[in-house]
Amino acid sequence: MSDAREGAPRKRGRPARTDAGDGPGARERILTAARAEFAEHGYDKASIRGIAKGAGVDPALVHHYFGPKEKIFGAAVEVAFAPALQAHDIASVGGLETIGERLTRYILGVWEDPVTQEPLLAIVRSAVANETAAAVFRELVTVRLTDRVAVELDVPEPRLRSELAAAQLVGVTLLRHVIKVEPLASADLDEVIAMVAPVVQRHLTEN
């Protein structure tokens, strides 16, 4: 006698382990696939189905781990942007008299590294083109970076100062790596740092 449950449609929710690709490393595979999907298609055209296909899992499993698309974008952004977020550690180690040079060298250096550059470019392109992606990126940058740097400062309006410094560095990276304006795009990195660092220093420390 056949099992009465055989052939019955499975209830919605978390997919069965056997056909969903679940198991050790599934969450990490989904994040890796999400970064690739957003990098290739941008936020608007990226899809949960495409992420699931890249990870070898059922789309329902992507929803199970991360929820809607903006949530998995946020998780993917946090992983991809992690090297830049470590700038807070750079700011907190060493005196304020050299904080501008340290931050400038670190942030611009992250953008020069091919391993970290492509994920960062994908994030910035998505944030520029889509307000939902921009909101996710904005919250991450303020909570995890500029607000933390502001705590280290001893000046009026430290948060505004921190954001102005970030704007200076983001502007340089946009022109150098996204828009590729010459001669900035091909200028020597040390030369760029020497010119930008004093401006960042003034934003962060001058009363």
C-alpha cells in the first residue's frame, strides 16, 4: 500500500533539505552568489532566483536565511564592504595628528586592491542607481564607519566632520575608479594620498 503522503504537494516554508541544497556552507554559498549577482546585474536587475541558482539552492532557502532582496543585499554589502569598515580601527590607533593620512591611505588602498575593488564598485553602482540600495548602504556606512570615527574626534560637530571626510574620500574613489576621470584615474596613489590627506585631516581635527 502506497504512502498517502506520496505525491502530495509540500507545504510552503523552508524547502526540504534533500532538494534545496541546504547543509554546511549553504549560507556562505548564498552570500557569495549574491555578491556575484549584484555585481553583474546591479540591485534592480538582480533576483532571488538568480542568487539561488548561483548558490545551487532553492529560492525559498534564500528567503529563509535572509528574507527579501534588500536584506540579502545588506548582508552581501556588509561582507564586501568589511575591509573598508575596518577604517575605524585605523582611526582609533594612533594620534589625531595623523588620522587624516592614516584614513586616506587605508581607504584609497582598499580601492586599489583588485580583490576588494570589484565588490565595492558593484555596491557603489547599485547605491547610486537605486534608493533602496542607497538606504542600505547609507545605514551601513553611518552606523559602522562614520559614527564610529566621530567618537574619536575632539571637535565641534564630530559626526558632520566625519561625514565630510568620508565624502572627500568617496568622491576621489568615484572619480578615480567609477567615472575614471584623467589625470586622477591614472595618477600615482602616493601622490593622490599626499594631496587628499591634508584635506581629510582638516575636516576631522581643525576647530
